[in-house]
Amino acid sequence: MTNDQARQLCLSLMKADTEDVVIGLLRDAGYWDERAVWRYYGDCESNFSTIYNQASRSDAALVEKIVNSVDARLLNESLVSGVDPEGPSAPRTMRDAVARFFEHAKNAGTTKTGRIREWSEERRTQEARSITISATGYKPTQGNPCFTVADAGEGQTPRSIPSTFLSLPFEKSNKTKIPFVQGNFNMGGSGVLRFCGRHHLQLILSRRNPELVRSNDPSDREWGFTVVRREDAEGQSRHSIFTYLAPLGHQDKPGHGEVLRFRAERMPLFPEGRDAYGRDAAFGTLIKLYEYDATGYKSNIIMRGGLLRRLDLLLPEMMLPARLYECRYEEGPVGSYSNTLAGLSVRLGDNKSENLEPGFPESCQLTVGGEPMAATIYALKKGTAETYRKNEGIIFTVNGQTHGTLTVDFFRRKQVGLSLLAESIIVIVDCSRISGRAREDLFMNSRDRLSNGRLRVELEEELEELLHHHQGLRELKERRKREEIQSQAQDARPLEAVLENLIKQHRTLADLFMPGMRAANPFKPTKVRNEEKAFVGKRYPTFFKFKDKPYGTELFRNCPSNSRSRIVFETDAEKEYFRRDVDPGEFTLHRLTGTQRMRVENYTINPHDGAATLSLRLPTNCEQGDKFTYLSTLTDATQLDPFVNQFVIEVLPPEEPRTRTSGNGRNGRPGKQEGTDADAPSGIQLPEPILVYEKDYPRYGFTGNTALKVVHDLEEDTTEHERDTYRFYINMDNVHLNRYLKYEVRPGDSEGAIRQRFQLGLLMVGLALLHQDNITKKMRTGEEEEQEPRNIEDHVRDVTSAIAPFLLPMIESLGALEADEEVAMVNPPEVI
């Protein structure tokens, strides 16, 4: 094959948008059916299991390609600058690399450098043109699109393509000794292959930056390209295999040839406008994924619900921006088909007033298993969260890339108690500073899900504690509850009275409810926040001490052996002190044993408006009477001497489990007392219903078919113990209710009476489901407690939606039964 023929074949493969066209091109060139010109991926005949045992989702797999492009750009700038990426003078983190090579900053550790959120939108857009993702081929209703990822990174020579792009984990890794890159598992981004069409085709094209070529081999300055495919199992083989096109020299080494190559000064790697190949480059890499399984984001990739929003979530703190181009549509202005990918944090920050509740985001420090982490809490305004996420609630990141998530159901756990805010919270936990061993224990190598293990259990427990006691979230929850009640205009008050009277008249129902209970005041007797002055802190604190104690006082506390100790500090530091980029505060905690200091492995420090609450777990082997001395320090780059506070905790006998009505979260941890009634719920709290109308559907996540929605909540009783309650939301514009009112109202029936029957019927069904859920959880065995229970909120929603069409006809029919009809039903005539 001549140079021009090789170049033309490459261009044709680049512009092909279906597998059939690619196969036709390769067949015409004499390659597709010639087995000897195809080489095993990773030079391993059993590569199928390795490649298929990676990302479980196509969007997470695609992210690996973008991460590799970011790495390539950082490596290119390092090498061009004369910095050995593996040498002692290399940047130690990705942020340091961005600061040094893209911002030319000398001191990245104490300034707002290395973070693209500090860049102007224009600069992000310009820089993003060097990493692009374009969509071509089939439109959503036609089939799967093709995605092309291109970058102006270091590039590879034709000879090095097999050992870089086409390598596998058991080979020598290319990046493990480079501290400022993300991709160090040596997967070569092969996780995308299982999502590429029926034949799993992928095109790779790359040229090494000529400035970096040191050899005299002329081929090292050429473009190299190949196609990866999946071949079905044959003969005695039990699995498919992945191979790539390597025809050069295959006559001498069948199955071990080299990839195709050609000479060209420039190639059209990058999109321009709606032309996917409209901008030339002298070097870099292009990877095309044919007919990619884009389930869930086949639509216009930069619109709501498209690929851009998924990538924002999977790369919430991008190190370098990228640019997305939608090239499948002809209509509309050219500028409306491209957008910059900068990550969720940047997108939320750019539109902070429109997206976030006042006072957010807020950040907290966690130490789990001795590993330092930081959690940033975003509380979004109602109805906006679904723009940025699907079902993700907590996102765990390393160097800005999502490595695992927990769903919004985490917020509904009764240990968290934030069901009312579940649809409005996103938490990003930065795990970049944890050790390599902890990273291996916490995340799967595929970087798309968490591992199961002790570290994960401890991390979830710390997050439960942090979110449950977060003062800002508590205040937001109370504010939203007030807004709901005020918006009701007393519509639900008569219903509450009717429900109470109904229960009093029926002994069976009355026994299910808490004695003497009525629908409780949904608000704790706290000060009205808007009457208090907003806290304004200082950039650098002048004090950090125990609350209401002089600085230097040693604090003494008691704590049951099975509980956590909470120590409240007061300070005049601004709320951003612990999370800001410039001179952040660093809090550390040690336990003193004689003259030794032992770093405490599990605790959180939660700052909020002049206070900082330390939540601390006691040692697992502690016993009654033990005394533990702790020393906390707080410092920053400006402090000559740290703020030091010492406290002593004496261990009390374990606290008896508190009796509560059941919530709906995982790991309820009921008491282990003997006897069948040890954990029996004390009753069901009467609900105070919220009536929802069509105009408020987006606010509450309703549709016309929604009937009843219950949301778990926690209230403090007079003893300051928490009690599980539920808030009931009833759809007063339910399609089946409106249809009944339009077609089936009988003479003598009023619309008001029918609506009240509908409301009461749903309330009783909801209460029955909650009651049964309490009983079910009480009867669960130890083995069942380890399993994720069903979400009672979703269960109530589904059951009441199903029963809504039958509810009013059933009430009407049963109420109209005469005595003789009842007898006939009990004693049906004998069938002859």
C-alpha cells in the first residue's frame, strides 16, 4: 500500500459512520478477511475477559478516553518544557501540573492556581479546543451515534501504539511512575470496546509531537493508525478475542505485524462548527468509537439529558476543559452545536445564584480510616437538580474524576434523615489525598463504582453522621417545611381533623397510633433565622476554642461506649476557611497515650457560621470507665502558633437503643434486646398532609398519575430525642380523580366530599403501608439486615398510583352495599 493509499484509507475510516462502511473499506483493501494481518490486543489471546471486566456503563467508559486525553496534554507540555515526567522536578499533582504548564505559576500551593474554575469562560473555551468530543452518524431515532475523541497531546509513534493505546494491565504500565496523570491502570481505555457496535470497532490515529522525536527512524515522524475489532470464538476457543489491524511485516511474522502508517504534515483531527473534521493538526491523537451504545444520552449531546450533562457529573472537577461538538444536525445556528465541558463544580459555580440555595456550597473535612477527605455539599434550588444528575447523590472523585457514587437513597436513610432534601442535594467527596492502598481498597480498577469493604462501611458511616448533623442542611429543611405549610392556605386543616375523628371511632385504627398523638407541629421551637444577623467571619481566625469556654480550658465529657462524642468549637473564621484555595485551615486530631500521639482515624469537622462541630467515634475496644485524652490543632500558612485544644472523654455504659418509628434507610441497626417486642414501634405519627396541584408538579416531582408521596422526616421531641415521622403529599389534580369528577359524580354528591374521600382513602392506604413496613423491619433476621431493604417511599408511590383508578369506585361500591347483599356475598348460592 502506497503512502497516499494509506492516508486515503485513514481519511475514509475517519469519516465512516457505520460499522458496515468500515468493514467494506477494510474488505476492499484486502484486510478484513485476512486473519494474518490482525494482531491480538495486548499480544494476549485470552484478552476478552480483561477487556470485558471493566466499566459497566458506557458513559463511564467514555470518560476514560477523555482522561487519557488530559494526561496526554499534560505530558506533552511537560516534555516540551524539558521536565522529565518521572524525575524529581516533575509536578507532584495534576493541579500543580496545570498551574506550572498552563498558567506558568511558580507557587501553586498557596494561590488560586491549577483550577480551571478560576479561568474566564473565554479562556476555558479556547483551551478546550485542544480536547474535543464530536458526535456523528445516526440520530437518536435511527441508531447509535459515533463518538470521536481528539487531543493535541504528546501523540505516539507508529511503533509505540501497540505498547500504549493497545496495552493491557498485565503489561508494564506506562504511567505509574508519573505523579501528575490520572490513567495509571494501563487499561489503554479498552473499556469502551464492549459498547462499540456489534463488531466493537474502534479507530486509532496518532502522531508523535515532532519536537519530542529523538530517534533517526523516519517512521517515528509518521502518522500511525489501526482498527480494533472483536472476533468470535472459533475451534476450541471458548471466548471471543479482540484484535487490531497490523499488516506491515505480517508475511514474516503472521499475527505480529505493525500498524499502518503514512507521511503527512497535518491531518484534520478536530471539529470546526458542524464539520467533525474541519480543523487540521500537526500532531496528536484521534480515537473513533463506531455506533457507540449511548443508551440514555442519544439525544443532542450538548442539550439537557445529553452527553454533556453526564460528563459534567462524571468529571465534576476537570483538570483541563474539553469541547463537545454535535455534528449530526444541519438546522440551527452553528454556535448552538458546541459547548465546553468543564465539570459539575464549574457549571454550578458559574450559575450559583440560579442553582444553589443561599449559603451553599459548604465543605467539611473527614478523616476515615486515617485517610483525609473533603466533602463539598451543594444544596440546589427545587427543580434544578435533575438538570445536573440522574440518581447520583454522593460522588467520590480522585483528581476531578468520578470513581464511584451513592444514589440519592443515601439521603433517605434514617441515620441521615434528609428525605425532604434528597432531590436537592449533591455531595462531592474529594479522595485525591488518600493513599494508593486506600484508593485500591475503596474503588474498583474500572473507576466507576465503589468496592465493598471496611473502608467503604466506615466512610458511609462518617457521611451519615456528617449530613445528619449538618446545621446548614437542617436550617434549609426547616425553611422548606415552613414554606410548604404556608403555601397550603389552610387547605389541609379540615382533613387533619376528619382523620383524627375517624381514628378515634375505630379501636383497631386507634391502637396503631401513638397514644394521645395528633398531627405534630412540624417545626422545632427555634429562633427565627431571618431575625438573626448573618454571620460574617474573618479571613484568618483570632480564636478557636471550646464553645462557652476560655481558650486553654481542658474540656471533660462523658460518652456511652456505643455512641459518638460531639465537641462544639467556636471561632470567628469565615465559613470558607476550611475549603478555600488560598491558605485553608488544617484541622488535625490526635489521641494522647503517655508521651505518644496517635492520629485519630475516623472523625468529621463540620464548620458553620461561627461554630465547628467535631464528631468523634470512640475506639472500638473501649470499656466503661476508660478515659481518653485528645488533642486538636488548627493552623494555616499564616499562623505562627496553632490553636491547640485538649479534651478528655470518659466512657459510660452503652446506651440503650432508642425506640423510634421506622425510617426507610439502610442499616437501621435495631436494638439486640431479647424478646419479640424489644424493637416494636411505639406507633405511627399522624400525618399533616400537603395538597399538591398541577402547577406545583415540578416542585414535588409529580406527574398526573402520582397519587400519594410520603417523605421521611426526623423531629425532636421534648426530650431532644429524634422521632421518625412522614410527610404526606396528595395529588389533588390526579388524572383519575379528575376523570371521576367529570364523568361519574352521582346526584347528591358534592365535589368537596369526593375529594375528601380520595384524600382519606390515600392517607389510610399510605398509613397501612408504613405500618406494615414497620412490622417487616421488626421481623427481619440478622442475615436480612445486611441486605438493602426496599425503599418505602417508592413503594408507597407505586402502590397508590396503581390503586388510584380504583379507589373512588371502590369506596362508592362498598358504601352502597345493603345488608341482603352482604349476606349474599358471604353465603353465595350453590352452583349446580
